[in-house]
Amino acid sequence: CACIWPASAPGPTAPSPLRPA
């Protein structure tokens, strides 16, 4: 799943509820 924000995306590197499996 996309549990981690992509390095190219803004914001901190943390679990993202906005990007479910």
C-alpha cells in the first residue's frame, strides 16, 4: 500500500490516511 508519502510529494514523510491501499 502507499503507506508512505512519495519523496516527490510535499509534506512530512509519515503514514498517509489520504492514500489508502
